[in-house]
Amino acid sequence: MRAVPIALVSAILGSSAAPPPSFASGCRQLLESDVKIASMRLYADILANAARKGWNYAPESIVSGSKRHFDEMKLRLIDVGYEIVPVGAQPPCGLAG
């Protein structure tokens, strides 16, 4: 398994309006919407750092990069044992979507 940066999981768990998942019970679920929000925030930071260095990207590149960042974040979280739950599903951990 790959290590997930603490900042990544903190950003995801900290961005949720729902209560954090109960890891004591073995439940490791995250709402897909929370992962999307965290991905967008982290990607915005990446773009801001690039802009400070004078790098410019076409709008199409930003959109495709944002989607790729979100997809890769989901895969990294799944790789370390999280389940990404779609909004509207009734997860057994009691997360509300």
C-alpha cells in the first residue's frame, strides 16, 4: 500500500459537514462529495503555486487536470482502505449524503 499524506486525509475529513467516520468500529467510508471538495481545494493550491511561478494553463487543461486529480485522489484513498460512498447511497456507517 502507498502512504497517503496526512494533509490529504485531514483535508478530506476536515471539509465534511457530516460527522467523521467511526474508525473505532472499522468503518472507513468517505462521501464522494467530500473527496471532490478536498480534491478541488488541493488542486486550486497546485494551480496557485504554478501561477506564482509564472506558469499558465489553458482552461481545458485545468478542467482535465482537475478531473484527473480527483480520480487519482479517489484511487489513493481506496488503496489505503477507504471506501468512497456516492452521495444518496445509504452507507452502513451512518454518513448522511
